[in-house]
Amino acid sequence: MRAIKVLSVCGSGTVSSAMLSSKLADIFEEKGYEMEATEVSPGGVPGAMQGGGYDLIVYTSPVEGSYGVPILNATGFLVGINEEEFIEELMQEVEKLEL
């Protein structure tokens, strides 16, 4: 099984997206998955998606456009609001992937 490739997006592409990636890695590990994450700002999404082969985009700052992969709002998950709902949505998307 290959790792799930996640593009993590926040305003500056550093602090919040790194925290988000860390929380996601914990969830995926609990569920038996490996994850590879890249952190970017919203402006870096188009370039990352051109060559990245990402499975999911998760964000705390809005992402404009459509990239052919699920785009999930992870703001509440990052701050501890409605975490279970986010995890359920996340895992529904993961189950659709060909890993």
C-alpha cells in the first residue's frame, strides 16, 4: 500500500499547515495508513498540484479552483471543533482512493 499524499494549505504555508499535517499523520497512523504531506500557502496550490500527484487537499485558508481531488476544510479539526465529523469525512475520501 502506498502512502496517502496530502497537500496541506494555510495562509503562509508554514505553521498551521505543519500542525495540520502532524495531526493528520497521527490520525492516519491510528487507522493503519502512511502519509506524505507538503505544506503550502494558497498561492502555492496550483504549482504543487501540477507535479505533485496529491490525493487530497486539506486547508485552513481557502483554496480557489478545482483540482480533481477532494478539498477538505480542516480549520475546525485543527482547533478541536467537530473533529469527529472531519475525521469521518476524511476517511470516507481515503476509502475511495486506490492505494
